[in-house]
Amino acid sequence: MNQQVLLAKRPIGLPEADTWQIVETPIPQPQEGEVLIENAYISLDPAMRGWINDARSYVPPVKIGAVMRAASVGKVIESKHPHYKVGTHLYGTGGVQKYVVTNGKGWHPVDPNLAPLPLYLGTLGMTGFTAYFGLLDVGEPKEGETVLISGAAGAVGSITGQIAKIKGCRVVGIAGGPEKCRYIVEELGFDAAIDYKNESVKAGIKTHCPNGIDVYFDNVGGEILDLALAKINMSARVVLCGAISQYNSTSGISGPSNYLSLLVNRARMEGFIVFDYAKDYSKAAQEMAQWIMAGKLKSKEHIEEGLSNFHSTFLKLFSGEKLGKLVLKC
Amino acid sequence: MNQQVLLAKRPIGLPEADTWQIVETPIPQPQEGEVLIENAYISLDPAMRGWINDARSYVPPVKIGAVMRAASVGKVIESKHPHYKVGTHLYGTGGVQKYVVTNGKGWHPVDPNLAPLPLYLGTLGMTGFTAYFGLLDVGEPKEGETVLISGAAGAVGSITGQIAKIKGCRVVGIAGGPEKCRYIVEELGFDAAIDYKNESVKAGIKTHCPNGIDVYFDNVGGEILDLALAKINMSARVVLCGAISQYNSTSGISGPSNYLSLLVNRARMEGFIVFDYAKDYSKAAQEMAQWIMAGKLKSKEHIEEGLSNFHSTFLKLFSGEKLGKLVLKC
């Protein structure tokens, strides 16, 4: 039988367990031109919280009763497809389910001998691409500039900071708790960390960004965005990658009251969606694979197991309990 | 005697009359290399409200007891300067006063035979340059795109809209009251106007921007910025020119809660300061002078008279009582 996690209702605030319904259904059969994939790992991303709101966005909302949308990596176990043979590993939007049938559109082959499968959901997948294009294309960091990153121990933030180091920047990360702060400085090579749970972010920015902020890569929104805006330099770039502090808000989104700092500093705040860079994914993956092999780019995956644990795993995106890329093993 | 308007104290909220002190002082005498200028017209600009706050900005705050900072245009009536002879008309930061002595640095000659003097404070001065560079360099409008402008009957907004029309855009202005709305559509050629005092701006944007907003040129901030953000297109540009609705706020600046629309639409919000374009002012002035002569660029000046009326005139920047460029005749 197939095991599927369906969206049962639209949550208000932090999703509760009854947001999802786990069902068993017959394993789907591939038709001519299709493959049956057995998902090995499911990617968990903060963006998923946005996908279940009934709001205009860059992708349509997941429908009530539909399989929860997610990226996944899996293996072809039955094929009526001209190119993808049984045994091929593919990456795509497989959803939170054990088995998925697809005609292969939007799926890409990955090689489990070159890298462990979860890495194709992290550094060598959408997460890595988000860091790579968000920082390099939108943030445009120059050597010697100061790059501040929130959510710095998270999947995207941790890669973003390392790429900024590779590009010769001073890199300061904001993360929650001493373990995450130690990790990004000692293991990943950030120049400094600010522990937002145990110290003043305002004072931390003042101390660790003595020359101001040239690029602020924002994963969190809220008060931290405002504190960063207060210290941006002339012609600074604020990269809007996410706003995890706001996704479960029941009182509406809090806008950055310091936004006029963009005006007086001739600075810009700009959003991006990684999907727009699809044509350059392979170039980015190659470059990042080289950095990984050269020991310049490290990553951690936090792997939980079992589709029945989807809800509790999903909550770890927001509770701060995990470090690095969150993945669910099927 | 010289008549000067000094900053007497830092206002909280909308400045009251005792924010300023009017004094009579001896007419200053030019030294070697200097000129004595008799100001003819003083420019009144919303940015002046920011200059009297004690806050880090793109120019230092006006000091308590100092002459209030303002752009002005006047005539040299005494000269010990190698180039600027008596009778030369100059434009510069002359302050709110009748007479000013300067070594000429930051002053530029203007020709009263080519255009009336107030125009050098408006369309052919900083106001026009603000519209020109803010729209063209930051907003980057393309033919056929929709440009939405707030404060559209104001000094900057009215020029911005006409330049956007010259560039082949659909131009929609937001202004307060039927007279201003009639003016920007019937006299200036905007495609449509939204009267924020008498109709729903949200509904107006929906009606008049049926293809969404590609460039939003913001002079006002606050709720209207949020309503515009909700309707921006993919890759839209939000130009931060000002935030007049917020300048006198006593409860802090209201940040745009819809800022994540920048993220999902891969859009940017960017500030600018016209001073950065100083090297290109003359090119802009030439092009705008040609548009004026071709009848494509019109402007209105609202002229009040007498330095003793500075305070009541200043308040007209915020009360919505004026149309076009506000100028005080000395």
C-alpha cells in the first residue's frame, strides 16, 4: 500500500496534528510514458507553511484533501518511460508519500554514488540553490563586505554563510542558542555569531559588524529584520529569502518599521524565488560540489524517520530544535 | 537687515509655530572669494521635516539655533568672487533667509530669461531631478508597463507621472480630492486618478491597474504603500522617494506589513537620494527643458509670500492644501 500525508484543513497559526491526515491507498500504476518512484527522503522546508495558506503566491496553495507538496528524492521501481529505467534515482516534487507516479516532467536524475541522497535535498538541491542564487545574484556580495545572515544555522543560512566566506566577505550569523552559534563559527567558519535567544541582537550587530552591513540575508523577518535595517550601509542589499518568525503569526505580518533606512541609504530590499533559476541549477550544483570536495562547504542533515512522524518533524522547522537541513526518511 | 528663520527646537509630530524663531540680523558681508546673494524664492520640501529630527540620515540634522536648511534661488548683489558677478542668478542651499553669503561651492548659475526663477526650484531643480532619476534610474519603467504614483499631484509626483507617460507607460496617480485628481488626468495626462480621500484606494488600484503594478513610486508610505505592495507584478520595482504620511507620526513609523509580496513576486523596494546624481543634473535639466518646450511636461507652482509666513506655508506640505511645487517668495 501507499502511505500518503494529505492536507486535511487550513491551519491558523502553528499547524496542529489534525492539519494532516495520513491515509493508505493502493500503490499507483504507471501508464505508458510514466514511472513509479519509491520516495527515499522527503524535504522539509519552511516554505511549506506558506503553501498551505489560501493565498495568492508563487505557487498555488495545496488543495484540501491533496497530498502535501514536498520535494523528494527516490528510486524508479517500475518504468514505462523511454529514458528513466528501473533503478534510476530521481529528484522532484514527489510529495509527502511513499510512492508517486510521474511522467518525469520536473524530475531530474541524481547519482547516489557521488553524494548521499539527502544531500540532493540539501546543499546539492533546492536548499543549496536558494543560498547560492539568493546570495550571489540578489545579494551581490563583494570581497571585504560584511554579510549578516539570520537563521544562520538553518539549511539555507548555513550554506549562504559559507558561500559568503568563499567570496571573501566578513560573515556574521544570527542563530538561537550556544550550540548553533558554536557550530556556525567553529565548524562552518563564520567570523562571528549572535545568539538571539541569549543576547541583544542590536548589541551583537554593533559589535560584530563594526563597518555596518552590506548584505543582509533574511530568513526570519520580524524584529531582527528591523534591527538589521537600522545598521545597513549605503547601497546595501537586503535579500528576502524567508520570514520564518512570521509564518505562523495569527496577528498578521509585522512590517519592517525601519524600511525608510532603505531610502536614506539608497539601499534595496529584494525578494527571489529559486525556481526562476532552474536553467542554472546544474552550473550551481557543479560549483557547490567542487566546494564540498575542497572542504570549503559543509552541511549537516537532520534526518527523522517515518511518514507517520511528518507532523512532529514539520514542527521542528519552527521550534529551532534542529540544525541544518531537515529531512524525513520514508 | 537680514531676516532669518532659525530652528528653535526639535518638534514632536507636526511642527508648531514655536519650532521656528524669526530673527533680524545684520546683512552679512562677503569676504574675498565670496558673494552676497539676495534670495528670491525658497523651496519647501517634505524632506525638510526629516532634516529637523535628531537622527542619523543622509545629511546631518539642522542644529538648534541654525538657519533652517532649504534650497533657494537668488541674485548676486555684491561680489568678491572670481566668476560670479553682480546680477548673476544662482541656485543652491541658501536656507530660509533673505540674504546669504557663500563662496559659491554647491551653487549653480541659472538663467531667468530661459525659465521663471521658481521653476529652478521645481521641475528644473531638485524636485524635477528627484522625479527624473527616481523614476528612470530606480524604477526602470518599460513601455507598456503600469506605473502607480502616490502624492501624484505633488511637486515630485506630478513630474514623475508625466515622465512615465513620455516613456509610454500606463500611469495611475493617487491624490487627495477631486480637484487634484482632475488636474493630473485632464491637465497632466495621467491615465487615471484615485482620490484617496473619497474612494477606496484598494478598489481604485484594482480598477485602474487591471494588469497589476510594475512600478510603484511611493511618496507617502503607510497604508497606501501596503495596498500597492499587494498588487505588484513579478519583478516589480517599488521606488522609495518619501513617506509623507509618516513624517509627523508620534507613534513611530508604520512598516509595510505586505513586504513579503516583494519575496513572492521577486520584486524589489529601493531608496535613492537625488544628491547622488549631481553629475547628471545638467543632462536631466536639458532633457526636461526640451519636454517643457514640447508641451509634454507641465508644472504648477504654489507660491506663498514672505519669510514671516514660513511656518504656515511649511504646514501646507502636509495638509494637502497645495498643488504642485510649494515655494516661498522672499
